[in-house]
Amino acid sequence: MEVGLLMVFQNFMDQTTDREAWDRDIHLCSLAEPLGFDTLGAVEHHFSNYAMSPDNIQFLSYMAAKTNRIKLMTGAVILPWHENPMRIVERMIVLDYLSNGRAMFGIGRGLARREYDTFGIDMNEARDRFDEAAECVMSGLETGVCEWETKHFKQVRTEVRPRPLESFRDRFFSVAMSSDSVPVCAKLGARMMSFAQKPWDQMAPHFESYRELYLQHHGVAPKPPICVDFMACDESAERAEALARKHMSNYYITVMEHYEMANDHFKNMKGYGDYANNAEILKDLGMEVAGNAFVDINTWGTPQQILDKLDARRKAIGDFDLTVQISYGGMNPADAESSVRLFAEKVLPEVQSWQRMSEPLAVVG
């Protein structure tokens, strides 16, 4: 199993300055390579203290100069928010040069109406823009030539320089959280990324569908998906749970607010049917119950409790790689650092030693 860190750069309730929030998370990033993590990544979000990471490629370029071994992943570039796919091609190639081939390209569609509205992009176009841009960008990254004419993007034949360092095909990821994103992810040949959203055993059909569709399109089984969790680790089970209940719940509230999860607008949005259904479920459950359920599905506990949870997940969904978020919901910087250091000492070496299962679950011919 490979394990990474994903940074969100949250300034929860503006409890600190933006500079202090960035300094906090940059410090935590600096620990990733020496502590033995395999990947380091960052989200893309705009205009809010929810996640102050408007340019993850720029951030990773900075980290490329600060590191030597760790792989650097966009988690993710939200394609519909970028008007010119060729600029993404150029910037990812530059990141690959700066990192000596350590760049990993993750993409997503985006879910926040406020971000779409601020960019002046109709969210009903999100599905089409994502699908078109993904094909354009991957073509450019593979060939070094950008040329396309789609509904939303037009580009005369242009060779980018510097040329691609090497193929991104085995370093290509896509967030696939909804039933209409999974087929697109599989068709693109991307590795699937999924954030914690429901009990992992209930997610088994989600991963099963991806594996089946990927196999149909490409004739081979895909590499294991990446599960993205929030993490809190402590030698005391009680303290680990207290950290998780407080700070993961805090983060969950910001998710609900940022994405307007309980609102009805998803009903009228093309390609967001799953989220409309989830909004109705959320109304029935209530915010407190839903928040506690969110905490339950993430990664927290003593080192042994975390190992047991990850082992149970692997038995339920098959092989997966893990990416953890460690600074969120107003967590004290000292607690975040203590948590990640303990995780790196007592969990990381064990899970990295786990061998892949000989037969991935749910791959069919």
C-alpha cells in the first residue's frame, strides 16, 4: 500500500491569519518525505477559508524544490474552472521537469456552486466541460501537441515546449464520487480517487463498478483506487476519538456549508443526481447524526485501532492506497504534528509492507 498526505489549507472560522494557516500546513508538508510518506498533494479551492488552495500546481512546484523522493499529486485540478486546457498541459509538464518525473496528475469536476458562479461558469456545463477537458489535457500531455475543437474548447495545432518528460498514463487519477463519474473515470483510464462519504463496506459496489468498467474499456484490471480520509492518531483511544469527534465534525460542517449539501439546487443540475438524493437523506438524518456518521468512516484511533480499521476496509473493498488529511477543523498545530508523527512511526511502515491481494475483488472478464 502507498500512503500520502493531502493538504487542504483550511482556516477554520478564521481562527488565525491566512499566513499562519499556510505556514502551519507548509510545516506539516515538510514532514511528509522524512517521515516516509509516498505522496504529497493539495486540493484546489477558491475564494473561501474552507480550503485556501487556489493553485495546487504552483504549490507542488514549490515542494518539488524542497523534496527529493516523494511523489507530488494534484488532488485535484478542477478542470471546468480552467478556460484553456493547454495551460494545464504546460504547467503539469513544468512540474514534471522541476520534480524530475515525480508529478502525479489528479483531476476533478467540482461541486461548489459558489465557485462556479464566481468563475462565471454554468454548473450545468460541468459534466461536459470536464469530459472534454480531460480528453484534451491527456492528449496534450501524451503527445506534446495541443489541437482540439469541442463544444467548449478550441485550440489550433500547437506544440508545447518543453515537451513532455514522459507519459502520464500511469500517473493519472480522477476523483469519482458519484455514479455518473465512475464510468468517465474508467473510460479515461484514470485511477479512481474517492473521499470518505459513506461506510466503506457500502462503497464496495462503487469500486466494483469502476473495476468492471475499466476492464471492459482497457482489457486489464486497474491499479487499486485511492481512498482519501481525515486522520487522527493518538496513543490514547479516548483522546484520539475526542480529536476526531471535534475536528472532523468541525470540518464536516464546513463541507455542508461550502457545498450547500442540504439545499435543493442539485435537483436542477445536470450530472449531480446523486447529490440531490444525498441532500434528501441529509435532511432526514439531521446534521448532528450525519456529522457523527462522517467521523465514524474516517481514520482515527490508536495505531492498532487504525491498522485494524484499514485491514477491515481492505477485506471489504479490496486493495486500495490511502491518502490522509491531517490539518483540518481548527485542529491545534501541535496535535496535527503529534498525530502524523505517531501515524508515521507505528502505522505507516506496517501498511506499506502489506502485499497486494492476489486477485482484486470484482474484476470480471
